[in-house]
Amino acid sequence: MALKLLSKLRHQNLQITRDRNHHRLLAATTLFYDRPVLNLSTTDDSKLIMKNKPQTTTSSLKQHELAKFAAISDTWWDSEGPFKPLHVMNPTRIAFIRSTLCRHFSKDPNCARPFEGLKIVDVGCGGGILSEPLARMGAAVTGVDAVEKNINVARLHADLDPETSTIEYCCTTAEKLVEEQRKFDAVIALEVIEHVAAPAEFCKSLAALAYPGGATVLSTINRSMKAYATAIVAAEYLLHWLPKGTHQWSSFLTPEELVLILQRASINVKEMAGFVYSPLTGRWSLSDDISVNFIAFGTKDGQ
């Protein structure tokens, strides 16, 4: 399906690829992820952009979404709790990030700390399950989340390891970081955009946080019937992998919509991959199948 999207968006110079070495990268990434845990909208342009509507610095937030995640914030590092799907998916997400960022910044993906010298912001960091592996790979990491309880949990867990105690955690939003004129080499927002009220404005903020030529990585869920059946009906109501009401199908974006939104924010998507789950192994892997979960890597215009 990723190849079909490529042909549909060929005029946008979108290159969708799979990293043929993702199994090797995934194995290497596990080294940085396995640590003791602490239990503590359509392609219609009129709908992509909120026209002539003033935005405040918290315009992308949904208050009920914040309350929902605040209620389960103590379970971020419980690998068998509500965030178990993210813990299981995390090595695969990190493999994609490691591959794309190393290629873009000419870093060695096989070294222990390939992100040395890079400033990375993890937007919607939650309890820090992505921020910590990024820090172990050498990045100077800033993790931001609008839920104060999430930040408190992230700080407590990061302080358990000297390699992660340097992470800068802030209870704030991407929009406020833009106001503070913060800039980063890479801006990452995984499984966040489906929870914001204004995806187009959110992506503009992400773009503003990146240096010209910098990198942006986003992951989300496709607004497809297959995604409704698996990510909502199966994951929330049948298998109970996620609390009921975690996702709203109408808030999902198709890959085409995400590409267009990012393009309007001066971010050109260069690579895209899907995540597929194997019930036999209990693991996720990278795939060309973007019908449910997918991740995109893009670069900001400019030199």
C-alpha cells in the first residue's frame, strides 16, 4: 500500500521505502530499550486547514484527551499495563527513527551512540518511553507533555539511570516552545497527532521547532476500516490492550492527509513505513502495509 501511495503522490517527490536492514537495527535498538521499569481529516483542503480562525498557544490541545491520559499516568512504565502496546511497539519505532536520522545526519547506525551531537525534542513524551532510548543513543533530549503527571513520572524514571538523568522534561506544549524560539535538529511526535484538536496547526508548530533542513518524525493510525476494526474494536473492546475510548476513528488521518498537512507546514515527507503485528511472535515489524499504524520521516525546507 505504501507503494500505491507513492504512485498517487509522485508529483510531490514522496519516496516511500522500507529499510532492508530494519531487523538488524531492531536488534541493536533493543540494547537501548531494555531497562528495569518503574511501576509507578480528509483530503478536502477546506478540512485540512482551519481557515481564518485565530489560534492560541494551546490550540492543538483537547482537554478531555489530557484528562484521559492523566488518569492513567502512573502506569507509563508498567509494561503489562494500559501502555503495553507502546512498550511492545517501541523497539520497532526506534529502529525506524535510528535508520532515518542516521541516514539524514550522516551518522553511523552501528555505533553505540549514533545521535551524539543532535538536539531532539520528543513532543507528547508521556512517561518518557521514547525519550530514554533517544538519550541512551547520545541525543540531547527535551521531552515535553501537557500533562504534569506524565512529566513527573518521566523525571522520576529518568533519574534512575545516569544516562537518562540528563533529559530535559518540561510540562508545556509545542506551541509554547515555538514562542520561546526553541530549535532542534529533530522533532518527534509519535502517536500524538490523533489526539490533538487541530492537526494542521500542530504540524506548523512542529515545523517551527526544527532547524531548516532538520528532521521530523510522526506516527499515527490510518483512518481506514481495517484500523477501526483492529485499533479500536479489537484492541480496546475485544483484546483489552487499550482502555476503551483511547482512540476516536474520526480523529485518525490517512497517509495522504498527513503528507499534505506536513507539506503545507514546509515539511517534505521522504520515507514512510507501516507497522504490522504478528500474533505468533507478539512483535511488531516494519512493512509497506500502511493500512493501520504508520510512521513518516520528513525534512524541513531550507538549508
